[in-house]
Amino acid sequence: MKVVKSIVCALCATLATGVSVPSEAAVIVASFSGKLSAAQNNTYDDPSFPSSDFFKIGQAFSGSFSYDTDKPVEQYGDFASLDLQTFNIIIGDVDFSDRFIPRQTGRSVDGGVEFLAGGASQGGGTSVSLNLSSFFGSYPTANELNGKTASFFYADYFPLGGVVSGDALISVEGAASPVPEPASWLFMVAGFGMVGYAMRRRSILFAPSIA
């Protein structure tokens, strides 16, 4: 019995040192991408503002945003706010990032989270929003956001602008892999083998003798 306990303790120590969990970085950098499910182009009565049909359903979009979790969270009743550092957006291979200023990410008591950038001068805005169900008062970690599907929204009143939306898949730098690394598998397999060997040896040692 002591042999089995010793082997199990050794296995636990090996797994604890061999399987590392990535620490959450202070600055979260998240990327997102998807395709537009709704698209409406701006039209103008003024002929000096030509209309456009640039935005189309099915058009690819992508972007990224970042925020520093070390910065203090501002509480406004049922809403918490943290400034974004960056917010970039590309639609149909055209970079629209310079039309917007990174604003903030907000988190409400119902778990809703929105990453928002506002129009630099001409109005409009763009956002990525999703619901994480909890953790009010703190901000999403890399592992919370990674692999989640969010709602993307873009509204631009600049000439040749429009209003578009679609689902976006989020990926985050530094997020822990949901699948064990090869080294972790090696430790686990070796550990299970050691436990199996110890139990088999114990069963032989304590097996009743046959007269």
C-alpha cells in the first residue's frame, strides 16, 4: 500500500511541475474575423457625395482590439468601464481603422461585454460584443474570450460608408490551449503506467497462495 501511495505522490508532483498553465498577460490582445450577414451602403442626395456599393453580404472582415487589465476599472452603477488601447478593423481588404478612435470596453451586471471604437470626426462607430454571463467588475481574460463568437457591428457616416454586421470568432494571444501539449501527454502516460505497474505488483505480492 505504501508503494502505491508513494507512486501516486510522485505522479502528482511530476504533473504539477510538468504541466504549466500560461499566466494571463496584463495587456490582452484579441483578434476577430468573420463574414458580413447584413450590409447597407450609404446613399446621398448631394451629388458631391457619390454613393457606393462597397459593402456586401458575405464580405470578409477582420480586426483586433487590446486593453490593459492592470488599469483601474471605473464603476458606473450597473456598468463597468475600461479604456481600450487599440481597435483595428478591415472590411473587404480595406483598412478602416483610422476612421475610429478606441473608446472602451464595458461590462454590465448581466455579463454583457462590448468593445467599442467611436468615429474620429465624422461620427459612427464599430463594436464587438458578447455575453460571458458573469465576472462583473473585472475584465475578460485571454482564456475567457478565446474561441468565443461575438456580434460585430459597423456604422460609418463618412462618404462611401455604410452599416454592416455579422458574427465574429475571437482568438486571443496567450490563451491557454484547451488540448494538453505533447510534453503534458508524455507525463500523463508515464504516470498512469507507473500507477498500473505498482497496482499489479501489489496484487501479485498479496495474492493468496495456492496450496
